[in-house]
Amino acid sequence: MSTLDPITLQSAADPVADPGTPHPLDNPALSSLTGPHRHFAERRGRILRYPVDVTPWTAHSDVPDAQDWADLAALAGPGGTISMNTLRVEPPKGWEILHRIAGVQLVDVSVVPEPEPEAVRLGPADVPEMLDLVARTRPGPFLPRTVELGTYLGIRRGGALVAMAGERLHPPGWTEISGVCTDESVRGQGLASRLVRAVAYGIRERGETPFLHTSAANTVAIRLYESLGFQLRARPEFLAALAPVTLPPADGTRRPAPR
């Protein structure tokens, strides 16, 4: 099997067994913001989002209607940026697409979780160093309050933070491993693998299942995650767009908000 061959996966740890029932990972931001991360949710109509200094994800239905787009624009503000990963239609006129990235979603089917003795728990006081490491390694969005989303572990060498990994989206029964990065000076020492296993250990201890996202073009990371026991579940597309400078009028029609 090649690295990106499609997989029809139903993990033994999957809490959703009915194929007719929406899966929490089909719309992970929505599942998170209506579930364990409800306390982070900023809402307008049916649109939810995380605070802009926590993580850029917005949550919406697969096919937003006109009112959803108006609410999304209002939440973002004129010219504001939104990030989406479940969109099935093109944004309406006035939205500027910044980028589209083909992604993969992988889930834990045989990861061997284990604590990492060298790892330290990272918190708000470590954020400047975490942001500096992210700027050098570019693992994906990490913002000043991302550390609040879950457990982040790091490894220091000579007092300097050189590797980290942590938790981001949190659909019911699942936790996303994110922010996996290693400074160039210590690559090849297996630090990323050790931290992913350590974060997975904490997730499994809560009775949940780890999953993660990465770019489909990041074949090095995909091979690493597959070697650790993750398998491909889905191929989301990550989209970032700028809201119209002039906000569209709302039509007054509202459908039920997410619970």
C-alpha cells in the first residue's frame, strides 16, 4: 500500500459504529466547539469559531447557506481571515481565497503510547519559546493561547526548547495531536516520535483516541505517523479566506444553531 492509498477504516476504538450516523471527525471543529471545547466557542447564528488568539478554525455545516456566510463574515469582521476544513462549496462573491491545502486526517489504530521521561509540561509561561520554535519549524497554526486547548509537552536541551507536541481539536471521544515540531539542530534523534507517543499516552489514559491532520504533501510526516500506528481516514481540504470588506446584508432567515 502506498502512503496515500484510500483506506476505509472503522477502528475498534471508534465510538461511532453506525455508518449512517455523522462521525465526530467528519466535522472535527464543529464536534469540538459543540462538545468538550464548548467553553471556547464564539457564536453567531449557526457559525462557531475559536477565539482568534487560540486557533483559526471556524465551524459550520458542510454546505453553508447565505445566512451562514453573512454570519461568518460578521464574526470575521471586514477583511478578517477565516480557516475552514469541511467546505463543500465555493465561497460567495466578495470572499478572497488565500490558499487551499490538500490534507490528510489520520487516526490511531496501533500506536504504542508511552510516557516520555525527558518531556516537560508546557504552559503559558513557555509560550514565547513555543512561538519561537514554531516560527523556525512551521508545523502549522500555533497562536498565543493555543496552549490552552490541551496538554503540550516539550523537550529541552541546554535549557532551550527544541521539540514539542500537544493537543488541539477535541471532538467527543477523540483528541487531535498537533504542534509537532523539532528544531533542526536535534532532528534525527526521534524526539517527535517520542513526544507523539507521550501525548497519545495522556489521551489514551482519558479513554479517548488520538488523531491528527497534516498536509497531503508532507510525505515525511505521513510516513512517520504511519510508522507509529496511524492510518489514513479522510482527505480534508484546508481553506483560508478573507471576508468581504463590505459585509453582506443578512436575509433574516435562520436555521437551527448547533447544540
